Amino acid sequence: MSSTATLRLAHCSDLHLLSLDGARILDFANKRWIGGLNLLTSRGRHYHTEAFEDMVADFPGAGIDHVLCTGDVTNLALEQEFRYARERFDKIALGADHVTVLPGNHDCYVAHGARHFAEVFPDYFTADAAWEWPADPTEGPLDHAWPLVRVRGPVAVIGLSTSLKTPWFTAWGRVGERQLERLEAVLTDPRLADKVRVVAIHHPPAGSRARSRIRGLRDRDAFAEVLARAGCELVVHGHEHQDLAEELPGPAGPIPVLGVPSGTYEAGRPERTARYRVFDIEVPPGGRANARISHHMRVWHRDRRAFEVDEPTEARDLASA
């Protein structure tokens, strides 16, 4: 690189865009009845589609170059929910090539949720042509896609899927051996030698929440071992609907692991109100070893239907996150 390369990345998660249009009683004759009960008691009132619509309207003014959503675009993995969510993602002016969407546990609430995601959101998780994996007829509808790699300017967005159908009253995730093998191959590939590697995952891979038997990441230790050997510059996740900061060991020092609050939540709790995080990534001619990554969050003001800088988080360097 002959001059400093930059990219402004927006990270959002856990949108829970609800649509029950056309839903039938039979659609709830499975794990969905738990989610349906949750909707009746709390979730339906506290997650607001208009927050995501305001976020989409905010992206151009915020100067966003790429949008990364780390899952749970739906509540119940109904096909009409995916189509409802897709309509709203399609309003992002950047286009699907500059918007990356991963599935979350709610998007795989039932087994065929993965198929709905694959059919409705294909161009939002399509890897760059040089990074496609061979399809295997014995795999599920999404298995061959991960990890996805999208190189955008000085950044390589590397997306994982940890989402799968789990038993009732659980929401844990798993990366899986094949995906971990591919992840290590990607992270050590010489084609990414000068890129800032951002690994995106739905479930938190570090800290106490990652260790939860109910909601955590079952193969978190294996994931950490890959990063300890291969390294990356940043890990981002969702799932817990909170502003979280952890670290994982890397070959060149600690790797920041940052979680983001839900992008649509609002229920009178200021610390949990809808937010998305903005990363400013700068890579000078010396390469990623001298890269600078700063970040802040933008918070939703429902009364004004607007996102604005969340002052306590303004312009933090990753080193002090």
C-alpha cells in the first residue's frame, strides 16, 4: 500500500425483526412456542423494527463503508420473518456486496431456519469468488459457506456460523471442526498478510458468557487455540445484547473481543437501548502491524427517530477498549 488505507465498519446484531404475517398455529408446534410465549410477555414490546430502519437511514451520514450483522435477524426463524428482514436490509444503500449478515441462534430456532436463511439472504453471506468452499451434498444448506471471507480495502471480514438447532430452553452454539480447520487456513493465508482480519461470530467466544452451558460457545477452547496460533486483529460478536469487552491470546499479543448491544432494543433501560458500533480501521503503508483501530457507538433516540454518537464511547482506541 502506498498510502494509508481506511475503512469504516458498522457492527450491529440481534435485531429480532418480527413478522407473524401468515403464521399458523402449526408453526408453533415445536421450539417456537417458547419464543412465542416470550414475545407475548416481553420481546414483542421491547424490540422495535423502526430502530433498525433508523439505523439504516443513519449509515450514509455516519460514513459507513461496510455493515456487519452478527445474527438474530429474526425472532422465530419463520420464512416470512426472513423476507420481512430482507426487505429492510435491501434498503441499505451500500448494497449486499458491502453488507455481511451471519445467522444467529434465533435464525436456526428450528431445523429449517437454516434453509430459510440460505434461500432469503444468499447474497449477504456470499464469499468473494477467490474464497469459496466446495459444496458437499452431505452437508446442510449453510455448512459449505463458512467461514466466509470478504476482502474490502484494508480489511478481511471473516464470518463464522455458530448457529444450530438446540434443545428447548437452550441457546448455545458451536463452530465445529471443519469450520475451525478452514478458519486457521484463512487466517494464515498469505493473501491476507497485509489485511486487518476481523473475525465475526454470533456467540461470545471469551469470558464467563462463553462458558455458559445454556447460552455459551461449546468449542470456545478450540476456537481460542486457533486464534492463539494464527492470530487476528479483532473479534466481534452479538448474542448477549450488551457492550462487552474481553480478550483472547494471540501470537502477537491479546486479541480484542467486543460484543455489541441489540440494534433494536428499547425498554426504558438506557444502558441496553439500541446501539451499533462503528470501527475506524486505518492501515498505513507499513501494513497491519501498524494498523490503528478506534471505535465508538451510536445510540438510538426513539423520540427523535435518530441515532447519535453515544458520548461515553466516543473515539476509543482498541488498545484501551
